[in-house]
Amino acid sequence: MKCVVVVMVWCLSLLAPGAKGQSGCYVINRGDVLDIVVMEHPEFSLSGITVLPDGYIQYPGIGSIKAAGMSSEELTASVQKNVEKYVVNPVVSIYIRKIQNQMLNVLGYVNKPGQFQIFEGVDLLSALSMAGGIKNIKKGKQIVIVRADQSMVEIQLKDYMNPKHRVKELPVLYAGDTVYVKEPVEINWSKFSFFSTMLMAIATILNIMQ
């Protein structure tokens, strides 16, 4: 999914525990893409600024400001303090345009393979639905789940599809996981027929020669 999701940074109780600070607010990570708005001062407003691998953002005219590991409130206060050198009583708002490492990958034999942003665990069928479902449910049989820690498990789709006869609980997927639906093995019947005909012809010739 390529569309940009803009989310106002406030205390999100639904976020995964690892993405919260002690106050329960979202903690900004390296790679997050932010919008910083200083009301009535567009010269100090930034759009689509990325938190660098060192954890800082580069603020034109001000310099480096630490962002990673800070809550939205802490970063807002930090930006305000820096902008106060140039603006009287600045009103600062922080927005998140993209949250890094909150993406689930769904690939392979699905209608719309790609990356999907999630904020909490989703079950396998929900993950497949995000990708438009399996191309042909009768042909899709095997799924490989690669976890964020690189552990891998291969499952049979038939064990999970029928709610009344489901033999196993649906796996839950989290940010950083990858779901790969294996492509079905298609038999090329035209080639199969050709080689069958050739084998029969060869067998016939051998019988004649005997």
C-alpha cells in the first residue's frame, strides 16, 4: 500500500506495548516520517522530514534536534524551545506521516501483494484480506510465515479456512512479519500432451524395429 497515512500524534492506547513510553504515548522511532507545523510560521514548518538513523532530525535554520526515543509531548516541547529563539510563544503541532517498522508484508499468490500498516496484531485471514485475498482459494494451499526475528513456519491453508472445522487457531501476525502464499504448481497440459504423444510415437517405432 503506497498511500500516505497521516496520523496525529497523541496518546494511543491501542499501539503495541513496545511502541509506548512510560506515559503511554507513542514513542518516535528512527525512520519515522514527521510533519512539524508551527502555527502562522510556515518558514519553521516542515513536511515529510525523516528521523535519521542517529535519532535526530535536521531542522533548517536551527540544526539537529533529537527525536527518536521521545514522546510527541517531549518532541513538541523541544521544538518549541528551539523555535522560541526566533518566534514569540510558538504553537507547535507534531504529526506522523509514516510509522517505520509498523508494516506487515503479504506477498505471493494474492490479488494485491504489498506492505500494510498495522498498529496491533491481526489474524492470518485478516492479513490476507488486506491483500485482496488469495487469487484462487481452491488453488492456494501453502503459506509461509516469516517472523520479524527471522523464524519461519509453513502452514496448510485448509487447516484454518473453515470456522466450523478449523483444526488450529489462526496465527496472529505483527509488524515486521511477512506472509507468503506459495504460487500453485500449474500443469501445462499442452506440453504434457505433446510429450505423451512423442513417447507413444517412440514406443511404436521401437516395437516396429524389433
